[in-house]
Amino acid sequence: MKRVFTAFPLLIGLLAGCQYDPPVAHVGPIDEVYGQIAGRSPMPDRVRFAPGQDAPQDVAPVSATGRFSLPLPTFSGGQPSIATTGCEGNVVSQNASARFQKLDHVELQVFRDGVALGTIRNRVERAVGSEEYLFVYTSAATTVRGSQRCPALNDGGAFTETYDLTLPAGWTVVRRVVTADDVRITSVRVPTIVTWS
């Protein structure tokens, strides 16, 4: 019986040291929009960026299980700030020479046998608000921190936008979480897979 009790603290110690970390690929940069299509029947066999987005219109194959990847756009000079324009506050890039380009509200058009089936997004709707990944290009590594108050856009009211980003040079993924009157844009480790529906 003594052996069981001496092994028990060792087992508890080992279990306490274990953590669950969701699978991640890396922190960036990346060179493609990728993912897993879910909730579509029939499963699309082709995908591209929806027309009207500042992205290549190349059509890419979708695997039988719904996996795909699309090349990201070539950097086109960018903007001096990643923050929404027309707002008041203090959002600061640590590297003043960094320029930004982003794919915001990304929609992909899906096809089956040459017929357009509609569009998909990586946005997840919540009871109040939503969550989605954005794709951001930075010309130089930088951090972006701060918040600003923005006037009403479209059908919503005024909101506070908060940035907490550590960005490598090149394309990477960031997360935007929207609640009633708050938008938070944060760095994330690049997910192994992004679900689109």
C-alpha cells in the first residue's frame, strides 16, 4: 500500500503541470488565407475572394473535406495607421515608419461545378456582437496600442475601439471581438485552422 501513496503525489504533480494549449501554427507572418469550410451542402469545390474586395480574384480548389488556401494580396503601400479613421483617441504604432494594409470583413465566394453557391465568412455571431479574424500586413515589425471613440457607423451606435497588437513584418492574423459598444482588436497566435461558414 505504501507504494500507491508514494506514487500518488508524483501523479498529482505531473497532472498539475499539464496544460491544454489549442493547436497553433506560429505567430506570423503568413502568405495565405486558409481554412476549413463548414456547414455547406453540397461542399464547394472552388473558392475565391468575393468581388469588390482588395484581393486577388484567383480561384483555388477546395478539398473534399473543405480545406482551402488563397494567396494574400501583394502589399500596395498601405496606410500610416491601422486604426479606423474619423475617431478620437490615441492609437499609437511603436514603429512610426510602419505602414498597414488590412483585409477587413473578409468574404469568400464559393462554387460547385462552376456555379456560385454564395459567400462565406470566418465571423462567429454571438448573442451580443461577433468575433472574427482579420488579415493585416505590416511593412515593419511594430506594436500598436491604445483606444479611440468612434461615431456611429452603418446601423450601430458610437463605439470604443481598443488595439493591443504585436505585429511581425508581413501578413498576419489578428482577432476582432465586437460587443454592444466595444471593439477589441488583439494579436493572436496564428490558428492552425480557421473555420468559414
